[in-house]
Amino acid sequence: MVDFVSIDQVLPIRNVVLRNNKGIEFARFAEDKLVDTFHLAYLLNDKVVSVSTFLPANLPDISLKGFQLRGMATLIECAGNGFGKAIVNFAISYLKTKNVNYIWCNARQSALGFYRNLGFEINSQPFEIENIGTHYRMILQLN
């Protein structure tokens, strides 16, 4: 089941999956506590197994209302079960009620297939994020 959760429920999985267990402080985003930022998790038997954060952020070349998807992470032992997909689909439905026009993300090269399967399209040339790797900006139009 997907539900809204606190940042404290998100950080442990972000730390392990996205930051190679470097520490919670490395898993924080400056935007985590913005008023309209929200965090989602997939709960399996009341345990958080997959997370993502959605924050208000317009792309500079698009004048419509956008949200950025950040910190998508699923515990390794739970990967491939559709938990991340369920989170994104929940967010899509929710953001449509808020009149958001698009969701975008900086997708790791290894996650391109995941985002493509959800309808996202590549919207940039590849770029490097230091200590993390090759990424592509991807976008999903909501209307």
C-alpha cells in the first residue's frame, strides 16, 4: 500500500540504496521540508520498502506547473515487485488533482527503463552527477 510518510521514514532507505550507507546526512535534500514537498512510501506489512519524494520545481524551459521526483529507492530485496511503480502512479493521480502539468526527474542511466515504462521521456543529453554517475532528465506530461 502507498501512503504519505514523514522524511524520517524516507531517509533510511535513501541512505542505504542511493548513498551507499554513507550516513543519513548525505541522504537529505535541501527541499525535503518545503511546504509543498511530500514523501511517499510503499508499506509492505507495515514496513517501508520503497520511497520517493516529490517537490515543487518548474523546469526553466517549461512555463507550466511542475514537480520533481527525487530519491526514488526500493530496498534491494524488494526490487522488481512493482512497489516503485505503485508510488509513481499514486503521485500521478495526486498531482493531477493539484493541477500539476508535468513530473520530471534526473534519472540514473540504470533506471531509464523503469521511467520509460511509466511514460517518462528523455528530455536532455546525458550528464554526470558527481559520485553518483550518468543521469538523464526525464519528463512525464500529466495533461
